[in-house]
Amino acid sequence: MNPTQPAPAQPTADTVLADVTGMLRTVLAEYGDDDVAIGMSTTFNRDLELESIDLVTLAGLLEERYGQRVNLAEFLAGMEFDEIIELSVGRLVEYVVGSLNATRAG
């Protein structure tokens, strides 16, 4: 790291939520639902009615933004079916922040 350049800001839940909200709006725009309210307690299945193909699109957007550090497929693979059905935006945000901070620390 070049000492003359400031270190990148530590990712926070707020900044990651803003990024994820933007990505979800991109996915939802295909259905004309890009004005739906999205917050930490919003669920992918019940509230946003996302299909598995939408999660694949979201995974691509996450990788585009954060690189290999954030792997949605790996995150979901560690869950039970019920957990995936109840997955909230907040839980994804926590995963992303944790993944980014782990790679910064390591």
C-alpha cells in the first residue's frame, strides 16, 4: 500500500446497505418494482418476492462491486432452506461487511 494514499474507508452497514439497495433496485427494475421500500428487515422472498434467478443476478452484482471477497452462493450454501426463505437484507449486509472486514484484517 502506498503510504501517501489514505486507507480506504472501513465498510459500514450503512454504506453496504446503500450499495445492496442500489443492486436490488437494479434487479427489481426488470419487474417495474424499483420504487419498493428496502431496509434491513426487508426479506428477499416475502417482501421483495425475488426468485432464485434474481439471487443469481444479485450475486453477480455483488461480485462486480466487491470482487471475490463476497460470495453469495457460498453464503447461501451454508444455510438451511428455511433460513434462505427468511433471509433479510440486513443479514446479507452483515455478511458483506464481515467479509470485507475479514479480508482487510487478513
